Amino acid sequence: MRIDYFILKSIKKIYRKFFNTNKGEPIEFEKDPNVVCKELVDLITSDKPIMVARYGATELLCIVNYINIKKGRPNLREYFNTEDSDWWWADNKLKQIEELSGFFPATIQNVERFCELMIDDSAQVDALASWIDNEKYMQEYIADAYRFQGLLLDPFWSDTPWTVALKGKKVLVIHPFEDTIKSQYKKRELLFTNPDILPEFELKTIKAVQSLGGNSEFSTWFEALDYMKSEIDKIDFDICLIGAGAYGFPLAAYVKRIGKKAIHVGGSLQLVFGIRGKRWENENYNEVYNYSKLMNEHWVKPAEQEKPRNASNVEDACYW
């Protein structure tokens, strides 16, 4: 980082510590699990293509950084009063999107291309699982989307889970834990007290590319994305459930563009198939919803071959 940028950020940090600053308008979204469930079921059972999605925290940091770069240098008052207003690329953001989101190679040119893709795909969103304050910077791109509390994308907290609408459908699941998902689905009736969480459907799978820290057989993230799109084109399905890191959002947009339905659940999709993860085994993970109580003796950890060699560098191996 240039020394003048470093000095600016240091002054800003001190300024924001002692003065009231602009945090923007609070994000409004639906918080009632049953209301959200009805909306999602209505979308799934509609006769139109849909995209339900969420932003990843690391990816959104980069997108906001890119939006500010495009805007150009603000005046100092605006810079100090706005939390995310850097108009240069911060090295830590480029490093994080590679290590935590699996984007590679994380050059400025590639990351800017990624940000443009995400902004363009945001126009496809019908319903957004909202959980990050930085979403306020995306408002013009998702103005028409139905917004709901992010945790309610997990189908465990409403009286009737939205996943009941999957019953009898051809369901494509895109996830790195393909083998474990298939084996767990065979004992779906043992995983939950409420069988509607994982109803009977025709399961189809694609193993998502796992490229955390640049670990991939592909030369670029975009090449890996195109590969998964080509795999999608080979499969007959009604609805696609996605948990694929930074690939998830663009894949969901692609599914909608080809006239199908997509729900980008993200990391917690493994829970729907009774797959444990360190994050959710902690009963204090969330103060309202206790994920650990969902688990029973039939839940398993991901298979050893589904654990990347650098898993410990990814949020303390929270998915394994």
C-alpha cells in the first residue's frame, strides 16, 4: 500500500473513533421465518425462472472497493464519514478473495472483471438473503429484490420448511461435498425429525470446483466457472441448489438465464444433507438459532477426500 494511502486510513480510523460518522440507512428485510418460507415456496412453485441468492462477505468487500474506485476520489469529509470508501485496491482484499473465496489468480484485472460480473448478475436476483451491512452499496442493482434475513435461507426455523417445495422435483445440487451429499441423501429419513426438510426428490449432483487458495486444476477462476456452466447444460433438472463459494452467485444467475430456478444457499447447504461443520457444531454460533440441536448420530463430517489441503486457512476450517 502506498504510504499516503496508509496515512489516510490511519487518520480515518482515529477520526471515526471519536466522531459520529455516516453509517447509511439501515437495511430492511423480512425477519419472520414463516413469512419468508411462504415467499420462497411461492417462488419455487411459480412457472418462471428464479434466482434466490446471498452475497459472500469477502466477495462483497471487493465489489464495494471496486465501486468506490469507479466513483473516484471523494472529498476528505465524505471519505472520513463513510466506512468503506477507499478508492484504491487494498492488498488485503485481493489476498482474502483468493484465500477465503477461492478466486484466482487474484490480479487487479481479474478481480475487476469478477466485480463487473457480480454487479451484472445482481440484476437477476428475485430474493436476497440479507446479512451484510455492505449490501447497502448494492441497492441500485437489487432494488426490486425481495429481501429477508439471511439465516432464514436455512430451512430449519419456520413451521414448514421451504424445502418441502422440492418434493417430487428433479433437484440439481452443486457442492464440493458431492459424495457425502449423495450418501447422506440415501438415509434422508434419519436426518431430521421433520421429514419435509429433506423430502423425496430426484437428486442430481455436480461436484463444485474447490479452488481455495488457488488450489485448482484450472488456469483461472473464470475457466472453472465456465466448466461448471457446461456441466449444468448437460443435466435435466427443475431447480438447482448451490453451495460453491464465490462461484455460487454467478452460477445461480446462469441457471436463471437458461430458464431454470436456482437457490444459492451457500456454505450452510451441507446442513440440509446432514453434514456437520465446525462452525455449526458450536451451540453459541448464533444467539437465536441453535444449529447444533439439529444434529443427531446420523450426521457425518465431509469425507476426507473432500477436505482441501489448506482447509485450516479457511475461517478455521469451519466447513469441516
